[in-house]
Amino acid sequence: MSSMSYIHILERYHDHRGAIADLLASLLTGVAEQRALDNPELLERGVNALVDHYPFIDMVFTLDADGVQTSENIVNQRKTLSHSGLGSDRSQRPYFRLARGSDEVVVTAPYLSSTGHNLCLSAALEWRDHSGAVRGYLVLDADMAEIVAFLLGDSRRRRFQPFFKTIYTLIVAGLLTVVGVLLLFSFLELTALLPGEGPPADAKTTHLKPFGVIIFLTLSLAIFDLAKTILEEEVLTHKDIFRHSSTRRTITRFIAAILIAVSIESLLLMFKSALGEGAGILPAVAMMLTVVGLLLGLGVYVYLGSRAEVHLMSWQKQQQEEFRSPGPAHPVPGAPMAREPRAPAPEPARVD
């Protein structure tokens, strides 16, 4: 349950890039007043009001017509970012190059922020006076991971991640302690089998002693695999709860550990039956049939889950293509409008 990696963030960005662009464009339009260009205090009040409701905003600043920053960074007070930036040349930054000459709010592709050193998005708007001359630019920076979490409704859950990690870590520590105790018991059973160690045992039961060692080792293996799965899935790596593949992976690994443990136990019961303990043959067969049922059920679950996810991803891709298609109803802010295809020129009339 660690933070999203850059791969997961970029995947989520491409899934919702249209909604992200609309959101950033609407936020920038909300603070884009002509007076704000000449009144930094008014701009700062507007930004602080937005930050209370949209915590993914990093900063807002203004540029002149040449791309030189004309204000200090109006920074989100919840973040430790630099306020300095007045006089910096931003003419080569992607937001300035996109906004120059554009009549709409433009939203950049993800890039590495020079201030926060994280993946961010920027929305920029070109300001013009009544004569059409460029007065400056208004730029808004947003943390890409936080805006993805905001759109998915995952912001509150991320606050509890340290608590969840602590609980899972304690559970893993308890399971590993049980593994250590089982390994100790198996070591004691193994040393009791050595010649000259411990009291003399009954010859009829001596050949069954190694099975006790195998049982302890099998339980240790199953519990250790369970602890390892919990540690990897919930503590060390990011688990995307919005994708069914993450849940399917966890269930598959957990059921696989159970299948291995139950299979080994059923084989042990069969071996005991072959050595004279005939009462264990029926439970061994029942356990093996249980393993077969679990394996078949797991195969059906994995197949149906993968098919459902394929259909869901194809539907999402179709929705994105429909959203990105040019049309007068819902244009994406900052996206260039596609040109309509020209009608083919009429062929010249033939003169016979």
C-alpha cells in the first residue's frame, strides 16, 4: 500500500487526461481576473481560497509577454515549496510555449517540476488588453499524483496509509514469529531422530517421526508465504484498489499458498497410509479433492476476472477516443482542433 509509482501515475493520467485538463482549466479561469495581473494580493487571496478545496495545487505565478516571471510564487501553504522566482526566465518552459499565441487555457503534458522535483501539470492562460497586445500570462502548477488521487476520490484513504502500513507490518511480524516457533519445533523433532539423542522410541512409531518434521516445515512454508504476500502487497508495493487485477493478483497468490500447503498435507497422509496408518487414506483423498476444487475455482476466477478487465479497458479506451474526437460541444482545453477533411476536387471534364 505504498505510494503510486510513476508508472501507475502516468497510467491513471492517460485514463483521465480529459477530466484533468478540464479541471485545471476551470480552476485557472476562476482566478484569471484582469485585476489580478496588477494586484498580487488579490491573486493570492483567490489562490488561497482554491487551495482549501483543491489541495493538489502547488503554486500560481504570473509572467510577462517575454516569459519572465513578474511575481513571486504563490505557494500552497501546506507544502514546503520555494516562494522565490521573481525575475526568472520561463520562456523555455512547456506552459509558456503552449500558451503563447493561444486564445484558450492550455494544459501541458506531465513534466518534472523545477521547484518541487515531482511530476506536475501546468495550466497557462495568455492575457491580452483591449487592443489585442499581450499583457502577460497566468500559470498554475499542480501535483500530478495528488490530482489523480483527487479525481479518484482517494485523497482521504492516502492519509491513513501510514496507519495501515503499521498494522500490516505488525501482522507480518506476528506471522514470522509463528514461523520461527514452527522451525524451532521442527529442529527439535529432527534432533530427536538422530542416533543417541533423546530417550529410546518405540520401533513401531519411529518411522512416523519424520512426518512430524515435514508437517512443521510445511506449516512454516505456508505461513511464511502468507506473510511475504501481505508484506509485498500491502506494505512494500503499491496496490491499485481501483483495478481488479490488483485484487485478483492478491487472491491468486494467497490461494496458491493454501493449495501448496494442503497438497503437501494430503501427500503426507497418503504416505502414512502406505506405511500402515490406513485410517488416514480417506481424509487424504478428501483433501486432494479439495485441492482440485480450489484449483478449478481459481482458474475460473482468474479467467473471468481477466476477461472482465479486458472489456472494461476497451470500453474506457472507446470513451476516451469519443471524448478526444473534435466537436463543438466538448472541446478539450488547450488541445488543437482537428482539421476537417477537404472534399476531393472534381475531376476535369474529358473532351473527346
